[in-house]
Amino acid sequence: FSWDRLPDALAVPAAAGLIRLVVEGKKAAPRIGKDGRLWLRAGQDREAVLEDRLQIQVFRKLTDEIPVVLTTRLVLDVSGRSREVVLGKALPAGFLAASLQSPLPIRLEADGRPRIQARPGRWAVEIIARHQGPLTRLTMEHPQESWPGEEIWSFEARPHLRLVSPVGLTPIDPKQTQLPGAWSAFPAFLIRPQETLTLTEKRRGDPEPAPDQLALQRTLWLDFNGCGFTMQDHITGSMTRGWRLQLLPPADLGRVAIDGVDRFITRDEEGSGAGVEVRRGHLNLVADSRLEKRGGTLSATGWNADFVSVQTTLNLPPGYRLLYAAGADAVPGTWFSQWSLFDLFVVLLIALAAGRIRGWPCAVLALLALALSYHEPGAPRWVWLHLLAAVALVRVLPAGRARTAAGLYRNVALAALLLFFLPFAVHQIRSGIFPQLELEYGSFGPSRRVKPALVSMKNQSPELIGEAMDAGAARPAGAPARSSLPQMKKAEEPLLFHDPDAKVQTGPGLPQWRWRSIPIRWNGPVKASQTLQLIFLSPAVNLLLSFLRVALVGFLICLFLDLRKGGEGKWRLVPRAGWLPLLAFGLAMGPVPASAAIPGPEILEQLQKRLLEPAECFPHCAEIHSLDVAFTADRLSLDMVVHAEAHVAVPLPGARDQWIPDRVSRNGQPVPLHLDAAGRLWTAVTPGRHRLTLEGLLPPHEALVLPLPLAPRQVAFSGRGWEVAGLDGAWPPQQLQLRRLAGTGEKQSAFLEPATLAPFFRVERTLKLGLQWKVDTRVIRLFGDGSATVIRVPLLPGEAVTSEGIATADGSVTLNIPAGVNQIAWNSVLDIAPRLNLKAVSAEQWSESWKLDVSPIWHVEWQGISVIHHQDSAGNWLPEWRPWPGEEVHLLISRPQGVGRQTLTIDDSALTIKPGKRATEASLKLQLRSSQGGEQALTLPEQAELQGVFIDGRPQPIRQEGRQVTLPLTPGKREIDLSWMTPQGVVSLYHTPLVNLGTASVNGRIHLEMPGDRWVLFAGGPRLGPAVLFWGVLLLLVPIAFGLGWSALTPLKFHHWLLLGIGLTQLEAVNALVVVGWLLALGVRSWLTLDDRDWAFNFMQIGLAIWTGFALLSLLVSVQQGLLGFPHMQIAGNGSSASRLLWYQDRAAEILPQAWVLSVPMMVYRLLMLAWALWLAMALLRWLQWGWEAFSRGGLWRPVKIRRMLKEKEKP
């Protein structure tokens, strides 16, 4: 291009990075304006015009602290020469400067006007000031010279100190201003002269903290005698108020553990209940208690607190049922809750149908029978509908095949009904008499207690505690666990915070059995005043109901059994013979061909992300290791060493509006560049070490800013004529400020000596009330320049300093705080008193903070100003006050009295007895907990000789004194084993020995191992023990034998059937039924000849012959079992067997429960079985003679002419 006249400016492409300018044959530094044009004439570059200009922007942040803190940020835009300026008054009236931060030399004059040695550039000056006394109004004064006419204020509230509402100013959007980034989170206001900010106080401190968020998981065990409950409560959640939990009467609190540590139970002054002082907000409490009450109305929670959720599990012992429950939202285990509308519909339908068929008295009977038995296990239900339908069809159908089929349908339904009824009746009567046989899945061993949802945080690291508290909260991937969580209260001085003489209660002990569990649920919060009503059915009532169910259902079945001889109602004993072919088909499944589908959009998107995802090192894949800055008269050279870990683009120093290079090389070679929209240059680098060199002319400015997008690790300078700033702030630097130095003859301004700012401190007192009262005091410097100072801090009434090097005089501590020291602390002791007054003195140099750390042995209430914090960051109860001068807090302190409860609990006792012919071996294993050291005396049975004592598996040199054995006790859990012998052997009526433990116990077990030569006839003792079921079977045999003897099918009479049944009880039920069925089948054969059906006759003969063989073999086995084996008395219950009898008692007094066994020598059983075998041999000869006659009646075998039958069928 060529011009007649040099143009003022040229438009250059926005993407142009390197620009080299030659004007009239001379190199010139390119000057690009904000509009992107390249100026060719120096006179037209308005940005190069040097003028002495100063612009001020004022931003203030008012922090509602004690004292109120005002942070003033002055943004100065200085152009022109370096000079000294004096600004207007920077602080409103009533504020004292506490801190001053500025990159320029500054001094705050006595009249509050800042004096600054300014130089060109953009500078930020920050002044922190505190207000003297409380602040409610703040007005902007008239601006002075060079001060702007409006300011922007931010308000940072401190809701924990007080809740205020700022009014009176125009609110603005902080994001639309130039407020510092951290201030944009606070409300902002635009204020002009004479406008006033008013702070309207709504609340002081935190007088009403948020309600407690507690959850209760309760487990109830009903006593075996039904006279009371044992309760275990697990309370978790957060506690924010009250800080004492009490169990309300009539419940009796026995043991409390918080975070796994047993606590001392106390009673408040009002005597409203026993409880514990809580000192941790994150609550994990387990409490064991007793409630002496037989059901009825109970408290839903029992505690003096409301709960956000309550879940209760009710454990009922054998023999008990829950009839009805009210007060909870869901109790699925009651008798009433089992009924649904469909169940009612079915019962009413069966009752109405029975009434229409057999009359309305039968309907009433059916209604009662089904109402009592419908939900019982094994009860006949749906078979009633089949029977009623069949009976109705028989009554309405005319004679013929349809009616015959309906009769067969009725007979099958009756047979099925009897098959359901017989085991149901046996189970009902057996479970009524022996409740321990009701459920097969019940257990009376150690139960698996559910571990608490919140584990103890004691002795855990802060990181682990932080992770536990943040469980369930979102955390960025790869973010580290919180490490800034303050540690929990140290385990220091445990003897000072917990009374070693306190008799910590060990509780009543928990049952270890599980039987019938019923969940009780509430869907929402539960108030402390809510109640729960429970109505139980006792074992006696259930026994009566069991017999009543069997009687009603049995009588109802009898009404449908038509036993009339002949007639239409007679039901066949032998149905027609026939064949039912069974066809089986196998289907071969071939392999199914599979194919992969085309990836969907989600998979393609994932693949795209994998291809485009940055390197693992991103965004730290490159760094500038060193930067060498070199100046000449008119050029600037930057030499950088870059380390790269991947293929990345690196931003280069400089900007188009400040300085851009005219040559860039990498390792001595030119490189391609990229210019982004922000005017920054980028270049690509490969993994490794590179040297980048940037060179360019310096613009004719007095000052310029060189941005460093990628901050270097090291910076070095060389050359003359320029000075560099920007290295006295945060490292690494984000930019370099370059300023051209004046000539050697120009006089520089003298350095401003900053004025001394008065320091301000906070006196923090932490009162620790334990067995000994202490005060930890810290004096912390909040503001000031760190200079040395002297302050006098008054002591509390009754306070005596115990730390060395702390001077006290006239009830005050004199502190000489050296320069640079920001904190001093000391320890003191405090006199114990029922009342303690705290008052903040009027002091200009400090404010006060009071914290109260109270041991659970003390109960504290207060009056005065509100608490600002109830807990520390770890959740410990630590009330804190921040008073203004002159404000007071009155502490009312009392020591709750302990509740007299047991300090020794025997959680389990197992008495094992092995009686012999002449002596008895016995051992006793105890599991106990004790909170106190001491001794416990046990009383052994008469004539007992101690064999040994083991404590925690180690033998002890303990000897008996008479019948007593004294056991040493130490705090904690212990397992004690004792063994002894008595000279008495087993007798016919044997009683287990009596052992006196000296205190009540729970989970008492008796293990009696009977000798192998004894025949156990009866056993008794605690309710949960062995049951000899043989006698119940014998009682059942009586009516069965009577019925079979009344029948005319066999020649056997009542006594024959009874004796035969007694002997067959030693066999399995299937083998006994084979013998009984064989005799009945022979009786049927005696009158069943099947004259017209030769095939059926022959098959019947074959079946009877085979049946006879099995029956005779079963009889032979029964004789062998009786003569050579052991009696099968069907002993069951609580895991018992014929040789090992087990009893369990949930709770016992000082003397362990006693059991008894009636037995005879095994020889008695052998002789009886020999007599029975001889009787059976003689009776069997007669039965076989009768059986042969019945078997041969009508012939032994009938020939069948197959060819003749086929010819007869072929005839038309």
C-alpha cells in the first residue's frame, strides 16, 4: 500500500498475533487501541497521553460482629506521574482503624484521612475498622475532595450473634457491581450522602434452638409370668436442647450407655424421673429398663422427649398372644389386625351356607368355629367351601351318575377335611398344654442383638468421623475426606469429668430369647404424651381357646358326617378300581442364536467422551518452571523454560492492549501461534522440556501490566530503566507491573512511616465444671499491627491462676504481650459454688467470650443474655456467650443425686448337672457385669464340695467356707466357672440342686444330663423346658382304641387296640399306620368279595399279601426296638432330648430355679416290653387265623379267560 499522507490508524485482523511495525523506515512499537485499530501516529493514541488523574471507587462490607467490623476497600485508578495524594476521610464516625493493607505506601492521618504515595496503575487499599459499642444506625457523610458521590455497601450478617434486618438503603444486585468476589454472596446496597443504614434487631443469639431430632428403637420383652416388661431403648439422632433425658415413671431406668460407655443415672431435683445428662449432640444412647405392669396403657416412648420416629418390637414369650393394640399406626401381629374384609367375607359365606344346609344353629356354630380357628396354622379353611358345595349338590341333584359323582366329591372333601383337622387338633392341644412347642423357630439362646445405627465415635480419627457424619451427602469424585473437622472432646482428665466414686448402674439384664416378635410402628413424629394400649391373652386363656377350637371344629365336622347305615348318604369305603394313565413329555430346547445389537446413543456418547476426555494431568499438564525478564532501552525479552506432560496448548504472557511480542521461538525455532478472543497468544508444546523466547518493543508508556496466564515458579530480572512490582503478594504471581523509572536527577518521594494502630483482643474463657472446676483463658489478638502492648484482664470471682509466668494483682492478670505475639493462654482453678455470675467489663481493648464445658455430674441452668452456640463443631454441648460490655449471665449449678440401682448384673447363668449312681457332678457358668470392685458370695447346695473356680478362663485359688464361695469382682465383664460334687446320686424323683447367687439374675439355664440307664417318665420345672409327649399320645390312643374296638370290622376289642397302640408308639408313625391299616384292610376283605370283577379281586389279593408282609415286619421291628432299644418318650421342647433335659427361665431371684425328673431304671422298661412282646405273640396267632379266613373268603385267586372276554366283546 502507498498513501500520500500517513493515515492515523489501520484496521488489523482480530486473529493477528505477531505485529511488526515500521514507520518511515524506523521500527516502532505497535499500539493497538481498544477498538482493535493499530495507531500509526503517536499524537492520536489517546491511551498514551499522560495525565495526573485519580479515580476512586469505594466498597464497604459491614460485618455484624462483636464489635461491629467495617471493611473499606478503596480501588484507586492512578495515571500520570508518581505522587503523594491525601484522600478524604475514609471511616464513618464511631469507627477506629484496626488494620491497614495496601500495596502502596500509606499512612492514616489523625483526622482519618489516608495519605498515599501513588504511582500509575490500579491499586486496592483495604482498611478494617471496628465500632465502639453496639451499632444500630450508620450514615454516609458528605464526600470530600476526590471522594466519589456514592458508595456500595455489603452487609454480612452473623445470625448466631443476632438476627437483624438492614433497611433504609436501595438494594442492588452484587453481581452487577465490581464488588470483590467473596462479597458478592452478601446483600449489597447503593448509598449516597446523608442516607442511613438501619439495623433492626429481631433476635439476640439462639434462645430457642431447633427441636431435637431423635429416633427411638425400642425392644420389649414380656416376662414369662406376664407381670412386667424388660425394655431396651436405642436413641439416635441430634440433640439441641434440654441436654437431659429422663425415663418417666412407672418405668424404672436401670442402665444407660452413651457411645458405648456406661453413664451414671441420676434423679433431678423435682424427682420426676431417672435420667442422664447428655453432653454430645450426636446422640447414640442405649438404655435398659424395667416396667412392672401387666399390659394395659403404656407410654408410647416413656421418655421426656419427642421423637421424629419410633419403632418398637414386642417379644412375646410362649403361650402369650396379642389380642388388640391401639395408639400406634401399624401393629400387624394382633388377632384383630389379621382379619381382612376378604377373610370376613369367606367366614360369613361359609356360615351362611352351613345354615342353609344344616340349619341356623349350625351357622352359629360354624361362625364361632371359623372365627377362632381361621388364622391358626394348619386350620382347615378352603376345604369347607368344597364340602358345602358337594353337600348342596347331593341334595339337589336327581338320582343318577351326576348325583353319584357329587357323592364321591363330598366323600373326598370329607376325607380331606379330616386330614386337615387331625394334625390341626393335635397341634392345638399340644401347643396349648406345652406352649414351648408352638413354634419351631423360637430360640432361648443368646439373641443376636441389632448393632446401633450410629457407632461410637470414641477414639476415632477426625477424618473417619467426618466421613461418618457426611455419609449419604454428595461429595465430588476424588474429593478428600474432611480434615478440618475439629477433634472431639479429648479423653484428657477422665477423672475430672466423671466421678470415680459414682456407682454406675449395670441394669436389670436383658433376656436372650426370641419367640413371637410383633412390630409396632408410628408413621410420623411421636409426642412424649402419646400412649399405647396392649391387651394380651395369657397361656391359660390360650389353653382354653385351643380346646375350644378343637371342640367347635370337631363338632362342626360331625354335623356333616352322615353315619346312617345305607341310604343316599352312605359313603363308600372302597371306590371303584380304575386306571389313571400318566403321560410325560420332555421338551428339548435348542440353543438360541445371539447377535450383538448396534450401540445405542448412550453408548456412543460414552465412547465419544472417552475419545475427547482430557489427559489425566489436566488442567496441570504444563507449567513454567522459570521466567527470565530482560530489559533494554526499548525492548523486552522473556525467556521461559516450560515443562509439559502431554500435548497441550500453553498461554503466553502479554496482551494486545498492553504488550505483544514481535517474535516467538521455541528451542530456537519459530512456532505457530493462536490468538483467542481475549487477545492472548497460545502455542502448542509436546511432552518434555522446552525453551520459549518472546521478544518485542516496549510501548512509550510510563507503566504497563504484563499478565501471566500460566504463573511461573521462578522469576528473574535483568536490565535497566524499569522497576517490577507484583511479587510482594500471593505466589506465584498472576501478573507483573512494570513502571518506567524517572531520570537520575528526579527526586523521589520519601517513604511514608505508617501510624501505629491500636490493637484489639478477644478474651475467651472456657469454664470446665468437673470434680474440680477449672477455667482455661485465651487472649487472642484480633486486630492491630502486631506491636507490643500491655493489658489487664480481671479474673472471675473465686478464680486462682495456676499457670507459671502469669502475673496477678488485685484480682486481675497483667499481660505484657510482646511484638508479633498473637495469643496468650493460662489455666486457673475456680471455687465450687451453687451460683456463678459472669459479667463483661467495660474495656476498649478487648471483647469477651464465655464457654461452658460441664461434666455429666452437674446440671446447669442460666439466666441472662442468650446463648449464641449450643454445641461445638464436633457436636459436644458447649454453650457460648458473646456479651457486650456490662452484660451478665447467671449460672445456677446443682449436682443431681444418683439413683440407687444394682451395680452387679448376672446376664447369664448355666447350671449343668450330671447325676450318677452314687454322686453328682455340677458346674455353674456365670456371665456378669460389675461397675464396682468388691466381692460376691455364692451359696452352694448341701454337702457340696468345691472342685475349682475359673475367672475368664484362669484358675483361681478360691476355697469354700462352709457352703459359701466368695468371688472377687472387678469392674467390667467377667465369665466365672465353678464346679463341685455332691455325694447324692440319681433317685426316682430327682431335684436339681439349689444355688443361691446372692443377687437376681436373668437368662437362667439348667442342663440336666440323665444317665443312660434311666427311663424318664415325667419332668418339670421352669415353664420353658422339656415336655414328655408320650403321655399325650397315650391319651389320644384311648378314644382311637375305643372307636376301633366299637367297629365291627375286626375282632379286636378296646384293650387289644390300646395295648397294640402302646407298643406301636415306639415306631415311626408311618410304620404304626401300616399295622393298623393292615388289620382294617383285612376286616374290609372279610365282606368285600367283588364277584363280578375278577381283575380287581386278584389285584386286591396281591395288595393284601404285600401289605401283610410289611405289617409283620413292622411288628417285628417294634418287638426288637422294645427289647433292645431305648424308650421313645417323645421328649421335646427347648432343644431337650431323652438324655439331655434343658430348662430356661427369663428372670430369677437370688436362688436359681429348680427342676425335677421322675425316672425309673431302664430294666423296668425292658420287662414291660418283654411282657408286651409275649402278649403280642399270642394275640398275633389269633389275628393271623382270622386274617387268613378273611383273606381266603371267596377264594384266593380267580382265573381270568382273556380270549373268551375278547370274543364276547367282538360279538355285535
